[in-house]
Amino acid sequence: MIYLDHNATTPVDPEVSDAVFSALKRNFGNPSSAHLPGRKAKEEIEHSRSLIADFLGCEPDEIFFTSGGTESNNLALLGTALAHKSGHIITSAIEHPSVLNTCRHLASNGFEVSYVNADQNGIAKIDEIKQSIKKDTFLLSIMHSNNETGVLQPVDEISELLKPHRITLHVDAAQTIGKMPYSVNVPSAAMTTIVPHKFYGPKGIGALHIRKGTKIKPILFGAGHETGLRPGTENVPGIIGFAKACEIAKRDMDLRVAHTIQLRDQLLKGLRSSFPEIKLNGHETNRLPNTINLSLPGISSFDLVEKLNNKVAVSAGSACHAGKQTPSAVLRNMGLSDADALSAVRFSVGKDNTESEIAEAVKTILGAIDELKGRS
């Protein structure tokens, strides 16, 4: 199979898997234990925390380990809400469900939430953000890059907009970090979500960067792990794999970006050459180096994904519930018709894809499209 679904998850880099397997064998100790195996495990965690902080451009004690992106987003939103007790939150209508559903939960518990729309390019509207700010607004949560379209959001501009209001900024950078250069200090966000399985690291581990001085409370309760903010025995092998993925990303970033841009553009050009009706969803250039979202007129994305099955792995821009296809809420918010949203497919290439793979994928995808057209 040719794997073109790297925004869903990435293969684990061999260097990462070696580091994880080695840790499973030699770092079995509980990091909270005072004996030698425990102390060694604790040392490995703190060394890994330093490597991750170096990659992100922050201090090690600003990195708090979680089980992944969903928990990091929940901690950022729920923890900040608990610290403020009441007030107003702003987010965008194109966020990941782990943000949107958390905001809905907070709204059902007395908090007010405003949802900012995206423009036709898939970019959250700055004017709507300005208009949404209230005296009691305490948090704005925005993704840096959209998981469906790959479009980059104006977090720097949003950060500057929020400064006079002393509003906490949370950036969900799950799809960005590891795919392109990113420093948590650039947007001056108080909190940033980091997810290593999006850049060739292990699943089941993630982190939330929390800048010193940020008001936040724990949402889980137990012992005093992670300075009391996130209890639970640490996932030592996962943390070590996380750090190794960061080391590799730092080392190979320039090559990774150039390579994925080349493959992404090759894929788009190849598909357009035989299917010129294709529509690119989202901004033409202001996007992740590896991601394109395309509407294929007259084709059901769900049917195409099934048709490609064990040949090419891609992601449909629609979901199927109880036998009924529903269009992507992100694409609908951008103004796409139901027909265009239901025909949308996300292609996300990776560092290990090759030009010959992309050429073969184009041939296979176009063949599947022809078969589906013939059937209709």
C-alpha cells in the first residue's frame, strides 16, 4: 500500500522504535521510586524533557506530558476554565473535535463560548475574533494548522490582538510540529499542544507546553506527577520515543519540508493533468508542506476511499454514520456545498514517500475515479 494519510498518523521512525524497545528492556522502573531503577527512569524522563524543550524553543519545566493530543487539549481548556471559574471562551468552528466538544461541555456548564467562522480559504476570520472579545474573555483556543485542509492559521496576528486584553492563548499545533519549523515562542502562546505520533513518534504520549505564570488547574487527580498538574505513572518508553522523534525532526527538518512540498505538488499536478475539474480546498500556498484537500466533482470520497482500499491510503472529507454520509463541518464552514464537501479527499504525504510512489498513486487514483464514473 502507498500510504498518503500522514495527518491521521505516521509510521514510527526506525530510530524511534529502537529507542522505545530499548527503553522497554532497560527502563522498567517506576520514576517515582527512590531505588536505582526508579532513579534511572526519572533521569531518562528529564533528559527527554530537555530534548523536547530544545526542539520547541522553551524551558524543560514548561513541558507537561499527557497521553496525547486529546488530553492536552482537554487539559488546556478545562484546566484554564477551572482556574477562572466563569467567563467567556473564543475558538474557531474548524477546530479538532477534542477542542470543539470540550468547549460544548464547558458551555453546558455555564461558560459562554463564541465560535469564529473561517473564510473561503479556510482561515479563521480575524475580524470575527476582534468582535467576539468581551470583558470576561479569558481564553482563546486556535489550531495552528487545520488537520483536514492543512491551512495555516494566523496565530501570530491573533497573539498580538490578544495582548492588550490579557487573554490566554492556547494553540493546538498537533499537525504542525514536526512537519515544518515551529517554536512555541513565536506565537507567544501560553499553551501549545504537541503530538509525536503526527511526526513519526509513538502513540499514547503527548505534551502540553505551558508558559510560566499561566493560570491552570489539574483535571485529573492522583499523586504529584508532573509537578501535580498531570498525575499518573509516566509512560517512560513513550516519552523517550517522543524525544527521539523531536531529535530527528530537528536534524532533518529542512530536508523533510523540501521533500514533502515536492511530493505534494507532484501529486496535485498529476491528478489535475487528467482531472482538471479538481478543486483545491483552502489557501493555495498558506498550508502545511505535506497536505492537500481536493474536491473531486461527481465522485463520492467515501466510495473512492473504499475503492482504493489496500492500494492507496487516503482520508475522506466526509463521515459515514448509520449508512448515511455527512459532509465535513470544516469544509461546510468554509462555504463548500454539500456536494463538494462529500467529494473531498485529504492527501497527506510523508518523509518516506518517494516520487515513484506518488506517480503510481496518481495512476491508481485516476483509475479508481474512472471506474467510479463509469459505474455512475
